[in-house]
Amino acid sequence: MFRRIAFVSLVSLALSGCGLWGGSDEVEPNKLVDFAAEKKVVVRWSADIGGDLGDKFHQLVPAISGDYIYASSAEGDISSFNVETGARQWFVDLDVPLLAGIGAGGDKLVVVTESAEVICLHAKTGAELWRKQLSAEVVAEPQLNKKLVVVQLINGKIVALDALEGSESWTYDSLAPRLTLRGTSSPLVASDVTLAGLDNGKFIALDNETGAVLWEQTISLAQGRSELERMTDIDGRPLLFENVVYIPGFQGNVVAINPFNAQTLWAKKMSSYHSLAAGFGNIYVSESGDHVQALDARSAASVWKQDQLENRQITAPAVIGNAVAVGDVEGYVHFISQIDGHFVARYDTGSRLVGDMKVKGDTLYALTDAGRLLALILN
């Protein structure tokens, strides 16, 4: 199974020196740069989730809802922890391989198995509520509101299930390109509308009652002669910030859209397959070339760029305090100033970081591939 980074390496290195082909020229992560740490990283708590996340590319990310954080392993172990203390509230072993991260909302948790079965659990106890078989894999975490569980399938479909019983409410079907990144975006689900980015470079708004398309916008146009050059996936989760939706595109643009009238406010030529973060009036982007860049949320002007993490296969950015945090393939979490992009701290988790990190209050939560969930504070 191709890892996402293999596709990115193919494009950026023009098929040369990529470890996908088993040669001796595999690109090594850039060496860590020395700097004088201005902040101290403190481990508030850490916990073993019961299993690991495997060594393939994945989108297994934890979910925070209320006072609890939920994490799953690739083997089907699911745990609930108190966000403040790290005390385990419950543990269940579904004994089935999982692909997608956890979706959480209200009193429900939702996971998806390798065989494309959606499983809904009670958030307070871990008891199973219902199951629903889908037609194709789901690799990004499901999203919930009070009525619906919305999942984005790898074949281009978006399926809305009744949150109470798992029956299908509606399905949206798009034509997925023949070649895409290994992954999909995760939709934004409000009370009345679902916003989703597709592998064909389009971004759509769907009516939650019927699944009808309210509007669509093209984020990235396919360019180039080869299928690799023409990939335009939207795999990062869109970000809603101050009533504007920001959408990242692979080999395309980061675009700002007014969701109320579908007006494009600006588009910035930039390639990213990660989710976005916001703070200090900026939008933070982990570019596909492993640079971290801050864009002015109103104008798209570049505020700063941190380019010393090349080839470190960084994660999506997460904002904590006055810093932006990204993890990397060697397990380091890098803390970068929101003001000018310089490094302020670094922490070694001991194992590869792939999935998005989460933030609640003053705490950053990182789930390592070894199955360790860490709660980190920046002092």
C-alpha cells in the first residue's frame, strides 16, 4: 500500500531518489537545527492506548469531546481518558483493524474498520450502539452533529447516516480521479450544512436534510501532462475561522471562501495535504515540501516561513499558546513562534508522529505511532 509521502516524493523529486522504489538514495530527514529554547515542554501526563498505530501512513487521530479525549489503535483498541488528569475512564477492544480516526460528538463516538464498517459507541461507556457497512474505505475521521454521522469515502462518495440508528440518510457521489493521494479530507458538519473537499479539486456545500449540492467551487485545477502532475486532492480538513472557510489543496491553492455566498475571497498558490490551523490573525499551513508558512487570514500575504524542517514529513500545524506545533517522522514536536516563525522549543516523543495533534485549552495532545498519548504543556 502506497504511503502518502511516497506520492509527495514522486512529485517533488521527479521520480529520483525516492525510497518507494527500494533504492539506496532514500531521502533522509533534514538534521535538526540547534537553537536556544525559549520555552520548556512539560509532560502533563502520558498514557498507553493499548496498541500501536502501525508503520504505514494513516489518519488515526484522537478526538476530544467535553472533558474526555478518545484514542484508538490500528488493531481496534479504544480508550477514553480524562483530558485533565489522563485517568482512563474505559477501554474496549473491538478486535478488528481500524483505518480512520475517531469522530466524537455529544454522547457518541464513531470509528471505521478496514472492511469499511462504521461502528458507533456510547462515549461514556464504550458500549456499542450500532454498525453500518459502507461500499468503500474511510480513512479520515467521521464527523457528527446531533442528527447525522457523515463519512467521506475513498471512492469519492460522502455518506450521511442517522446518528441514532445508523441508517443511510443520503449519499453524495463524485467522480474520483484514477490517481489520488492515500487519504481524504474530513468534512465540516454544521447543523444544516456539510462542507467537504474532494480529490478532484472541488469544494462543496451539501444540504444536511437531502444531500443536495448548495454550491461548489474549484479549489485547484489539474495541470500538467502526467497523472502525477494533475493530482489536485483536497486531503486536509477545511478550517472555519472567523466566518471564513479556508481550504488547502495539493499541487494547487490554499483558498479562502465566504461560506454564506460561496464567494472566493482569495487564493494562494501553495501545495498542502494537511489540515490548517489559525491564530494571531494568521492561517498556518504545513506545505507538502515540509515548510511551515503563516498567511495573513485577510489578504493571503506571507507573514513568515519556516523552511528548516524539509524532508521531516511534518504533521498538520496545531496552535498552542503563542506557538505553532508540528510533529515529524522521528517523533519530535517542534514549537514555532506565531509572531515570526523561529523555533521556541522542541520535544522528543520517542516515536513517529503522523496524525493531527489536538489542542484543548493550554494542552497539546499528541498520539505517537507506538501507541502513546501525551499531554504536553508549553511553559
